[in-house]
Amino acid sequence: MPAGSGPSISTTLLITSIATAELAVLQTPLSNWNDNLGNLVSATINYNASAAQTLTVRIRQGVGVTGAVVSTADAIALGAAGVSVQTIQVADNSAFALQGANQAYTVTLQSSIAGPGTVNRALVELETISTVS
């Protein structure tokens, strides 16, 4: 792997209580990259639902909820109560991923009902994609 391609991992939660508005839950550290294959972004979320709901997980370019969505919005149907662990992973080879500016990715969550649960733990990992030789 090229220098600097090792993973960058963040576990610092920006918000834990999820509502019907899309909220930024966590983001990768600001990173510089410049790889012609793009970036691999992975997120794992441990979520405690207090009511039946649909939880939508997205990975966005940049900081906050306004950046372009790089993952398919994953809608997960959750039961009335209990803990759910969800994982989402996306390879981003857009122009955003190919530049070397100081940037981040943001993981967002949105619930189908207001105030239904909390994020217990979450992890996001960012790494550059490189060929195996």
C-alpha cells in the first residue's frame, strides 16, 4: 500500500439521540488524500430502538448533512425495542475522493418517527484504495 493509505478511524459521536430530521452522527477526521482509485468509507452503528421504526443510514461527502450522498441510503426496519448493529460500506471514486484537499466524510442517521432511540456506539473508517501487487 502507498504511504498514508492506512485507515483513519473515528469513534467520537456528534449526536446520540436520533429524530425525524437527518442528523450527523459522526465523521472521519479531516484527511488529505490523492489516490486515483478513491476512498473506502465504512461505518458501523450500534443503535438502541425504543419503538418500531425505519432507520436510514447515509454516508455524505464533507462535514454535516449537506454534502453529496456517496452511499445508497440504507433503510433498515427495526422492531419495537432492542439493540441493532448496522454496517454500511462504500467505495467513493468521485472527484471529491480523488483530490488531496483537507476533507471529511459524515455518517448521518434519520428515523421514521421522532425521538425513538439512541446511538450507543459508532465507528467510521476511511482508507484510500490501492492495488494489491
